[in-house]
Amino acid sequence: MSAKLGGTTSLPGAGPPRAAAVRSSPRLIPVGGGKGGVGKTFLVTNLATCLARMGYRVVAVDGDLEGANLHTCVGIQQPRVSLADYVAHREEDIAKLLLDTPIRNLRIIAATRGNLATPQPGHGRRVQLMRDLQRLDADIVLLDLGAGTHPAVMDYFMVGEEGIVVIAPEPTSVENAYSFIRAAFYRRLRLAMASHDVRRVITMAMDERNERGIRTPLDLMKEIQALDSAEGRRFVDTMRAFRPRLLINEVRSADDVKLGFSIRSVCRRYFGIEAEYLGYVNHDDRVRRSVRDRRPLVDLDPSCDAAVYIGRMARKLAARTQAPPSDRGGARR
Ligand SMILES: Nc1ncnc2c1ncn2[C@@H]1O[C@H](COP(=O)(O)OP(=O)(O)OP(=O)(O)O)[C@@H](O)[C@H]1O
Ligand SMILES: [Mg+2]
């Protein structure tokens, strides 16, 4: 594995972005979580809509080639092109996959009609995809990931250091979120380390029943510091830079709200990882109606609690986006 995916603007071999002189790369925000059905697509749709309404030029990318449905949530019935065309090399220009939506400033890349035999692109193609997404003419690119910890999902999640982990307040989802964070961190580490021996120890640690008894990233850190002090320092740097954001969805009680804080402290105590609690969204039956109506909830019912909370998180995300929304003068969607 030669290419690294960490960081948003420094893919090795990527070279300067084509239009670097005139604009900066969009911010890439991956949204994952390990478990299926926790609300990733719903949240990407609605966060993207809020950001677009704020004037950012937003692209929402459906990264779920095996369960594409982002297009439906924004009211597109039959996408004419999709990421599957890119995976199959039928289309090399990612910008040609962009589809307008009924929401001004929001475009999507759908993921329909994937090849069932080989739905996921190989590693090289994934690196190319991330590089191409960074060249899109947009301010923010949100990536809706599939469930699980497939290497493709982890690669997409690592494209930015501020990926969002969506968690439902139920033990299975919490368990999967920990596995997801751990998998993302170990994969990031393995790519960041230069020494072959250290990478071998990380690969070993990825097996929870490894013979050295390395159970947590903190155990692993001590092991690596003893093995190679320069790599130990790199480990700590990688650990500090990795700041997943936790989002609890379908909250029904005060205890559910607190879950975000307890997961954050477990991450700190056992993983040595500083996660951020981005916020929560309550359970609301209107969410299902919005999906049925193929309209984002923040559009359908902007004053309901869930929509208000999503708006708050969108503003938090926007606060970190350097480029202010430019004046589009209504010229483009
Ligand atoms: N806050 C919420 N309140 C009520 N229902 C919700 C909420 N969030 C999501 N849902 C419902 O949960 C279901 C799953 O949501 P969604 O498709 O966004 O999950 P997902 O994580 O993208 O799933 P997958 O992993 O299969 O892609 C949908 O029917 C959606 O309407
Ligand atoms: Mg989904």
C-alpha cells in the first residue's frame, strides 16, 4: 500500500490542484458510523441542505455503492450518471457526475447502478477519487458512507481529519462506533508510520486477540514508543490530529443525549483519542415522512426540533470553513 489518504490537501503524488491559483480545495467531510440504518444518509442530506442554504456551494456524494439512496432523499428519481460510472472507468471526469438538485447551491453525486460483481473501487481508484473530489469546484463536500468497516469505507473516512461518526443510542450501534473509530485510527496510523517493523506491530494490534496483548491504541502507543522513539512521536502526532466528531441520532431521552459525552470520555481514556461531541438529533416521526416525500426535513419542517438541531450542527461545521460563502448572484445552483 503506497498511497496515504490522511489529511485533506496532501495526497502524495496528487500534485498541485489544477485551479490552485484561483481557488482552494473544498472541505471534505466524511460521514460514517459502522452500523447500518443509524441515519447517515438522512443527516448528510439535511446538513448539506442547511449548508447550501447558508450560501456554501455544497456537493453531497453518495459513497454507498451497494445501497445508494442519497439521490432519493433530495428528490432525484433516476440519476443519469453515478459514481458507478467512475468506478467502471466509463467516466473519468468527476465533475461530469454532478447532478443539480431542487435545492439551490446543492449538487450531488449519486451511486446508483453499481456493478454487483465489483461494487467497490480498488485502492488506487479510491485514492484517485478522493483526489478528484478535492478538485471539485465547491466549498464543502459531504461524503455519505456505507455501513461497516470495509477498507473502502475507512479510506473515505480518512480523507479528512474531521469525519463525523453517527451513532444511535443503542448498544449495537455504540459497539460498532467504537470498532469504527478504532479501525479508522489504526488504518490511519499504519499509513502514517514509516518503519516496516512498526507497521507490522500495528497490523498485529488490529487483531484484537493478538499475541502481544495489545488491547487499545494506548497499549499500542507504549509498544511503539519502546520500539522506535521517532515513530513513537509520529504516533502521538497522528493520535492528536485524529479528531472524529460524534453525532448521536434518534435521541429519545436525556440519557441518550449524555451518551455522546460518555463515548467521548471512553475514547480519551482507552483510545487516547480526542473525539468531539458535535451534537445530537432527536427521534422524530417527521423524518420518515420527509424521506417518503423525497424532501429534506429542514425544508419540509424547518422549525421542528430535529431540523433546528441539524441547523445548529451545520453552523458549527461552517464555522470551521475558511472560505466565506461567495456571492453567487443566483448564477449557479
Ligand atoms: N432522527 C430520526 N428520527 C426518526 N427516524 C429517523 C431519524 N434518523 C433516521 N431515521 C430513519 O431511519 C432510517 C435509516 O436512516 P438512513 O437511511 O439515513 O440510515 P443510514 O445510516 O444511511 O443507513 P445505511 O447504513 O443503510 O445507509 C430511515 O428510514 C430514516 O427515515
Ligand atoms: Mg445510507
